[in-house]
Amino acid sequence: MIRFILGRLVQAIVVVLIVTIIVFILQHLLPGNPARAILGLHASPAELRAFEAANGLNRAVPIQYLDYLWRLLHGNLGFSYKLNESVLSLIKNDVPNDIVLVVPALIISLLIAIPVGLHQAAHRNHAFDYGATAVSFLLYSMPSFWLGLLLVGWLAVDLRWFPAEAPQTSSALDMLAHPSGLVLPVLTLVLVNVAWFSRYMRSSVIETLAQDYVRTARAKGLSERAVRYRHVLPNSLISIVTLVGLSLPLIFTAGLIVEQIFNLQGIGLAFYTAVGEQDYPVELGVILLIGVATVLGNLLADVGYAILDPRVRYD
């Protein structure tokens, strides 16, 4: 297992480097001038040249990338052109807000989706299965921004139960002090994730129920409840572990749409703003963070396989 983890970590480093190279090249291929985007339309040519020289933008792209890697090895993610602060400081300030938003939504989604999918599979082609399937398809096919707007219109504007926007603060602790403002953004993510997770859980349970060891357990006289929760559920969770591992980057990216709708300051909103303003250091910093989260999520999923299924070994 240790050898496997070390090997995956080496692969992760290579993947993240490749991602940074691709993004770095694409940034410089896009139309527009970051100096013009930051300084404005009325900046003089001399001011533009001074900005490019100060930020190394007048150097060849390969030299700029090597300089970026050198700073990265020293823990320096760069300095935002627009926000006048380091990218590392920006990430430290915004990531807790994303965690406060996404982690509760992910936990609530799993607590709902797992029993719903299990019950659907155990009662296939019954009324509950048909109803839950219809709701899942409806939520799964609905864009998250549209779902968020519907919740705002219904629960915030019509019924006035919750605020229409998230707590207007950059502190995660202050956000937690106003939980009513988090209800709608968390609910938006929960509804989307429940539709996603429950469908996979249902399919996985149906496949597990057809296995020989399930029939053997029933032949031994075990109750249906014991078969379902002792044998079927643990083996069906492998697909959910995969989804949870792939969902780790959502801590930093799922808020991209939700943060826009509910005006919540997080990494997603910071990235969206940086792209519009061609703030290269912020873009690269966030993409690097997402790349690390992606490979880490896959690694955690692989380790979870070995825990849930003893037959899986990486020696």
C-alpha cells in the first residue's frame, strides 16, 4: 500500500506539472492584454510597458513558466495583479468559505442519497422507485444556477423564509454565525448531489443483489435486513467512494456557480473574477489547487476501495 501511495504521489506531481504547462500556454494564447485589463483603457503605452516589465510579462513564455516553477518550489504562488495581495493569502482566506459551503452539503447529500438509492434498488419497479427516479432525473438535468434561482424566488422572495444571499463576510466563522444565509446555497448543492449519488447507489445495489454471495447469505437464513446492511451495503458503497473522491475538487469549484448566485466570497468567485480580468497568478494558483485536489481525491478513493473490499490490494 505504501509503495502504491508513493507511486501515485509521483504521478500526481507529473499530472499537476502538465496541467500548469497547458494552462500557462493557453493563458498566453487567449486574446487580450493583462496589462490593459488591469490598468484600464486609458493607460499610456509607457505605463503598459512598465507593468509588463514589473511582472515579467515582456519575457518569453518558456522563461516566464520556468520563473513561475522556481517561485512555486519556494512556496510562492505569485501576487495578484488586481487585488494587491498574494495568491496564497487569497486562497487561505477563501478556501474556508468553500469548505463551510460544500462539506455540509456533501455530508447531507450522502446521508440522504445512500438510503434512498438502497431503498429504490430493494423495491425496484415500485411506486417509490418510480417517484424517486423521476425526481432524480429532474434535479440531475436541471442546471444548478437555474435551481438556485428557483429556490431564491420561492423560499426567499415569495415565502421570505431565508435570505436571498449568503452572509456578506469573508470570514468562515462569521458565515457560521449566520446559518440562515447558508441554507439556500447548501440546499442547492444538496439537491444536485442527491440526484447524482442516489442514481449511482441504486445501480450499484442492483448489481450487488445479483451476486452469488447475496444468494448464499439468503440461503443461510439471514433476514433481508441483515443481508441488505451487512452484505449489500458495504459492497455497494465502492461506487459512492469513487464519486466522493471525485467530489473533493468540488470544495474549490462547485461554488463557481453557487457563489455567483448567492454572492458568496470563495475560490470559485475569485477564479471567475480573475479570468475576466486576466489576473494570471490567481488563475494559475486556483487551477493548481484544483489539480492537487483532483489527484488527492482519486488517491483517497483508491485507499477507500481497499478498506471497503478486502479483495482489493495495491501491494
